[in-house]
Amino acid sequence: MRETTEICDFTALGQAIKKAREEKSWTREDAAKILNFVPRYVQSIENEGQHPSMQVLYRLATLFNISIDQYLLPERVITKSTRRRQLDSLLDTLEANDLIVVEGLTY
């Protein structure tokens, strides 16, 4: 029998999901109902680092607006171009109403 080696620890991601859920003031039952899961499955992902399927991972990330790259590639150093750093700096100075206008632009 072939031995498998875990390549990704989902514990930190599970904690991020839990934090995002709690920030929405949702119970595990609320999240499970929306996702059509049982609450125990949500608990296993949050507290035990259970590996969700890719489809479940996608649904959780989009529901809670979590960027998962930092959890899947924790050792990767993300370098930003000068233009990207300038844009990030500019976006940081904008208020919420300014961003709504930016989101409404079409190209």
C-alpha cells in the first residue's frame, strides 16, 4: 500500500474560515445551511484542518472572501512590481465611496 504524505496543512486555513464566519456573526449551523453541509463538517475544517475537496475549498473561499494562496503556498515570497506597489498605495488612500466609483468603470 502506498503511503501518502500531506503536502498542505489546512489548520491555518480552517482558522481563517472560522474567523471570517465569526466576523459575519454566523454559527456553524448558519454556514452549513448555506453551503448544504452538516455543521460537523464545517467544524472539522475549522478546528481539525480537514482537507476539503477543491469544490468545497472554492465555495468556502468565495463565501468568506478568503484568499487561499497564502495557505497553499506559504513559503512563496510574493513580489510586487513598482506599478503594483504604486497602485496599492493609491488604493489605500481612497475612501469606500471612491472605490464604488472605481468598481463601476467599464473598459
